[in-house]
Amino acid sequence: MENKIILSVDKSMRLIEILLEARRSLTLKEIAEKSGCPKSTVYGLLFTMLQHDVIRQDPDGRYGLGIRLYECGAAVSESWDISARIHPSLEKLAQQTGAGAFATYFDGRNVISFDRCIGSGGLQVIPEVGMRMSLHATAQGKLFLSMLPRSKVLSVLREDGMTQFTPHTITDPESLLSELDSIRVQGYAIEHGEFRRGLMGAAAPIREHDGKIKYALGIVGLFRSVASADFQQAVELMVSAARDLS
């Protein structure tokens, strides 16, 4: 059977992604501008999804994600045995390091945070559950990129671009490719204030029984530097926890 994309479904999914990225309700005009579709088309799609509670409409007329998506997400979460297995390790890692600990999933194209625990180390900025993470500027993104062939990495970078989030963000493809080589050798990735200034992070892979990697553990916190003793100890604990889960 020939593969065929249903355009109306494809456009509907794009509207959901726009609202997911915004993390707030948007007006019809805002959604239409972000999607590049005519307002009449966007209105029809939103109205249809409203009937299924995939989209909600606020009293002020703005549109947001509907309760049905929450129910779907809860059902997916319940079916993920991996989440139940990882969470105790996240709690222990956060307690041991004082940093935020979180788990991510890689679907072959996107890195998404799906569980987290906040540590005791004061002010923390930790990815929200469901957050899609930068591929070139986070430890998790670089870890998963390191598993891809060079040609695929370059294709992804061309498509996504290499936004400079901080002065430390790597924006040169060749420099990033060199770091990916190092990540393959050492077995984990480090983030040195590349996504948010002052935040240090790291990520280690969780291998499945066949050796494939779809999940990773991560830590992030306000460490003094990536060379500090407390950061190095946190990385060792993270790598050990990921190895135990593999």
C-alpha cells in the first residue's frame, strides 16, 4: 500500500505542536500566523478538534490544548514500564548530587523529557516533563546525536539550525562533530552553560537488552565548573546509575 500523508491530519498535528511549544493559550490569529495556514482553515481544524476535546477554547476566545490530550498522555505514561523503573534512580541521584535529575526519550529525531526529580541544591532550572530539548546545545541532545551517522547529524543541523543560546553554545557544525567523537569515546556528554548561562549538565545512555539507546539519564545544576570535584562526582554517580538501569 502506498504511503500517503493526509494533509488535514498533518495540519492538525502542526496546530497541536504550536500550542505545545507555546505552553499557553493562543488567539486564532497567532495560531494562523505560526502555522502559515489561512485563518479559515485553522478555524475549521480547531473547531473539529474542539468536538473531541483535543483542543479547548477559553472564555476569552483563545485556544489551548484539551483534556483529551492529558488523558492520552496519562495512558502512555501508565504503559511505560521504563518510567516506573527509572524514577527511583532519579530520586536517588537528585538526593546524592543535590542537582536536578531527569530522564529523556529519543524517538530518532527529538529528545523529550519524561520524568524528573528536583535536588536539594538551592535554585534549580530543570526541564519540564514533555519539554522538547535542543539537540546541539544540551548534554542529552549531543548524547543522542553522537549515535547518529555524520551525514544524518549534518542533515539535522541544517534543518534545525544551530541557535546560539549563550556565548558557550557551539554553533559550528565541525566543532560539534568533533565533540560528538569525544562523547562516543567517554560514553557520556557534558553541557557547559551552552543552553542556559551558568548551568552545567551531563547525560548518560540507558542501553536496552539489544544495545540500542532510546533513553538517557541527565543531571543539571549550578556547579562551579565542569572540572570541579562535585560535578565530576555527580557525573560518576549518573553514569553508574545509567549503567545499572541498562
